[in-house]
Amino acid sequence: MSTNTPHQEAFASLSPAVMRASTVVFDNFEDFVQRKQRQPDGFSYGVTGTPTARLLEQKVATLEHGHHCVIAPSGAAALMTTLMGFVRGGDHLLVSAACYGSLKTFADKWLSHMGVEVELYPPAIGAEIAALIKANTRMICMEAPGTVTMEMQDIPAITAVARQRGVLTMLDNTWASPLGFRALEHGVDFSIQAATKFFSGHSDVLMGCISMNDHAHYEILRETQSILGQQVSPEDCFLVLRGLETLALRVQAQSASTIVVARHLAAHPLVDKLLYPPLESDPGHALWKRDYQTNGCLFSMILKPAPEPAFHGFFDALQQFVIGASWGGVHSLAAYYPAALQAQRPFSATDQPVVRLSIGLEDSALLMADLDQALAAYGRAMTAT
Ligand SMILES: Cc1ncc(COP(=O)(O)O)c(C=O)c1O
């Protein structure tokens, strides 16, 4: 029977092949019966991916200086798959209060109803996390800098305590990417990337990656991916593989431009403060300087207090920046997080409205001029109200 697999005639391409399959076919009865033994690397059913997914996983594992990677259909899916792989009813889960919102919601609205004891901790806790660890603590979730409010975490201090106490750790390392922070080399068990951001780089695909060193963890996550049906489309794998070809150049250029734009804004009279660890004024600067190699492309800013209409003025005046909630792509983005969001959050770095900027590949002079004129509109609206 034909399987529609092309003949292996002499052919080579710089592009990875996009290999689609729900059904994987087997040469004989024995192979079919033994198919599960092909996991976690091999192919037995489309849900765990085809060679296109495996190629991407290998490239990401190499980038992360790790041994294994499992991809998921979004950054959020990568976070939740990691939790579902390892956390069970009766376990205690420690989550940084600055972690990505849907991770906290999943822990609070789902896991806690499945018997998991969920505890939020202040992101700056460092080695003092030891005091929160209980006999049933299973995992510590970290993110640095934290979503929206950009708190740094002392990752090596936390992972040292966790290893000593037999607790797993996961880090959402999307801000830095592995080029800015080698999570696994700093003792993290699971390094998570929302590949939606820097890895894909063009704001047109969602994906997540979980990288690790331990083979037993890899087997568990491959099974979890399969059981939860977390398949990733080979076309999306192709797009992220293509994004990775320019990752280092994009990260370098965006990182260089971001610090310039941030310093410019920090000196603006209408800017109260920037939440951005690469700036000396940031409380997380010493940790950033010790552990991180890049400036990222994302920071937040607190403007001089003004009523909400002034923020309308700012956002609607933007011409180079596009209004949108994501980040990490080649186009600069601006997002707004109202004060109420910070007020609801324990251990928040601010109780003020936050403007978050993602710096893309545009000319930084144009971006700064755009921000200046939008801040002028903010100032006008401020005095008009
Ligand atoms: C730090 C961080 N982690 C995870 C995610 C989730 O990624 P995705 O949008 O691919 O689900 C995001 C998305 O905004 C994020 O900013």
C-alpha cells in the first residue's frame, strides 16, 4: 500500500519539510503493537508531532543548553502542561505573584479545586522561599522579570533551595529568551518560552516550549502532551523554525534599541518611573546585571498620575506603536493595564496604571519621537481634565 511518502531521491533544501500526519503508519504488526515504545522521541500518532516538530524541539533544546524540549500550542499551554504533568491533588504549589495571569488563574480556579494547595509568594523572596516550603511542596513557579510589573527574581537562590528540598522549579523565561538567560544552567528544571514572542518574532503564530535536562521529566511531559491533546501544527513549527534563523539578530537589535528608548523615557518629565531591570534605578537591577545578558524588548512605565482620558490621549496619538497585548515581534506595541489590576494583586510593584511597551525593529529615533508626541497628547489631556 502506498503511504504517500515521497521517494528519497537526491534532494536537499535549506527549508525544513512540513510533515503532516494524524495517523502514523507502521511497516508490520509487531511495530504497531510496540508503537508506544517509540516515545518520547519517536512517532506513533500525530498528537505528539511529526519530524517537523522534533526538529524544532531539538533546535530549542540546543538554544536552551538543555537535553530535551516538548512544544505546546501556545505559551499558556506550555505553562499549564508543565503543571498538569507534575502537580497532583494534595500537593502544595508556590507561584510568584508576578507570574503570567493565566497561570495564576489556572492555579486558583482549577488546581485549587482539584485539591492542590496554591500559595502566591512575593517575587523578590530569594532564598527565603525556604520558609514557605512544606513536606508536600511539589513545584515553584517563577517568572523574571514578572509579567507587566517586571520584578526580578533571584533564580539561582530559589533553585538552590528547591534542589536541596526536592522541589521542582519552572521558570517562564520568555522575556530574556535563552540568549539572555540560561535558565537550565541556573538550576531551573523546566524553562518555558512563549515562542509566540521572540522565537516566532513576527506576531503571527502562537506556540510554547518546555525545555529540560532530565529524561524522566521529558517522558512525563511527552505523555502529558499526548493525553491532553496538545498537538502543534507542523506549519506553525515551520514558522517558528524560520523565526529562529534570525532570533539572535532580532534579540540583539531589539535589546540595543530598547535600552535607548527606555533611557529617553526615564528622563521625560511626564514619566514617573520605568519598571525595567536593565536601568540602574530599578530595584531588580543588581540581579539583572549579575545574571542576564540582554536588555529584552519589553518594559513598563508609570506616568505622572492623570485620569483615564489622558491615557486615551496617549494611546490614540501613537503612530509608530500599534496597540496590542502581545510583545517580542518586529513591530513595536503598546498595551495598557489599569490600576485596578495591580490593586487586586498581592505584592504588586505598583498600584498605578501601567503602560507596557514592546520595542520592535523600527528606527529607535522614530519610536522616541512617536512617544514624545503621544506624551505631549497625554500632557494636554491631563491639563484639560
Ligand atoms: C511572559 C509570558 N508568558 C506566557 C505568555 C503566554 O503566551 P501565549 O500568548 O503564547 O499563550 C505570555 C503572553 O503574553 C507572556 O507574556
